[in-house]
Amino acid sequence: METKIASKQPTFSVVGPVYDEVETLRNFCDRVQAAMDSIGETWELVLVDDGSTDGSSDVIRDLAFEDIRIRPVLFSRNFGHQIAVTAGMDYSRGQAVVIIDTDLQDPPELIAELVEKWREGYEVVYAVRTQREGESWFKRTTAAIFYRVINRITEVDIPLDAGDFRLLDRKVVEALKKMREHHRFPRAMTAWVGFKQIGVGYKRSARQAGETKYPFRKMVRLGINAVTGFSYFPLQLATFFGFICAMLAIVAIPMVIYLRLSGRGELSGQATTLIAVLFLGGVQLISLGILGEYIGRLYDEAKNRPLYVLREEPEEVLETER
């Protein structure tokens, strides 16, 4: 890349969270540079290193030295993808911000279409996956079910089959920056703030190198964050099970009294008692677990810790390199 002077306030900011993407990082930057130069407006690329261990941070430093339009944001450790996206928005300066993963599953060439919709007056332009290469049937199916379920149990209308790849107007970014909860789900947060939104379809490619950074365990955790952050349904479900148990008890009491008085032995022995105790105990433990999830989130917010810690400020990284 050629070294160029960046505008103090670029028209577009491209935010790319990075975690162990050393094999694709330079190719990603080259494709972003070509895509953004074709648009004909000033731009910057905010690369957020989420505690990479494969040398990605060194590549980011080199890229920032080669092209001053690349702005390095280096975490002190791994804080997670959603936090990296948040940091990218915090350090972005453009009138519009594009969020895109750096694994090249999402094509940087689509940014021009997102920009076109933004120029038409849309303030959120999200990319919709019409085709998904390289993903298992299980992942596609569970993702489809998850988004349809969460749309039913929350008041937030999250676009179906859309990931983090999207363009946000500056006013949307400023609204999101005010939301500092630790357990984050930016896709739902973007839907929650509202504004004029539209989708653009695209074909998502298979990962070019490396392994997915979202195994099943992290997908489950992300789903829990989405549900607990935007829905009271689990709490309402616990209450529902409590009423069901109470109703069963009300119906069972007179039946047991009648059978006992009539001398019938259908309910004799300890098996029925043990089953009833196990059932009620299971319901109580599930309810406590649900309460624990919500209380744990309150505890995290009460500590008021920063969302992330930087190893160096972007300007310090550039000064060190130069």
C-alpha cells in the first residue's frame, strides 16, 4: 500500500475487528482499499486487534505505517468480538461507519451498495445473507431458528439472516455509543435505536483461512446475551411453570385425599413422592438459574468497569512506528 495522508474527519470509517487473522489481514486491507477508493470519498480503516496471539497486531502496526488511513486500536487482551466492534465505533470518525469482519467471508466490494442506500437517506443499511457457503446445515438451521424465536419473544425486530456487516450513519453510532452495557448484542441494539433501515442481499463466502472464532459455545453465550438483554420472557417462563406446578398441586390434593379415604393403593409407596419432589426441584433450580443470569448482569454493570483496555492509543502506535 502507498502511504497517503488521511483527512481529519473522513466521510467513511470501516471498522474491522481482528482476532488471529494474520493469514487474511493484508488481503482484507487491499480489498477494502480498492473498494473505498472506487467510491471517491475520504475514508479510514479502524482495525481493532482483540488480543490476537498469531502476530496479527504486528501486521496491523505495519499496515498503519504503510497507509496513514489505517487506524490501529490494540486491546491489552481478548475482550470479545462484540466489544471489539464497540471499540471500533468509539474510535471511528466518519460520517458513516461500516462494520465488517476481517475473515473475508463478507465481501468489501459490497460496501459501495451500502453507501448507495445511505446516500438515498437510509441511516442503517444491513447486509442480508441470501446464500451462506462453507457453513454446516446445523449452524444455518440453528441461526435461522434463533432469529425467528428472538423476534417472537422480544419487542425488537432484528432483521433475519443479517450479521454484523452493515453501514451506520453517524447519528446511529452516537446513539449506540451511549449504550455501555457489558453483555452486548449490537445487532439487536441497532434495531432497538430505530432510524430508517433497509437490507441489501449478498452471497456470504466460505472462510478463506483459519478457523471460525464462533464455536457452538460462543454462539450459545451470544444467544443468552441477546435474550437477557432484550427480553423478560425467561422470567415470565419461570413464573408460568410456577403457576403450572401450583395448579397441578391444587388438582392433586383432593384426588389423593379421595384415593386414601377409599382405601385404594394407586399412590402408595415412595415413587410418586420422589417424582413430585424431583419435578418441583427441577423447576425451582431452572428458575434460580434464570434469575442468576439476570442478577449476574446487574452485578457486572454495578462494577462499572470499562468495556475494554487498550495497550496503546492509536496515535501512540503510529508515533512508535514512525
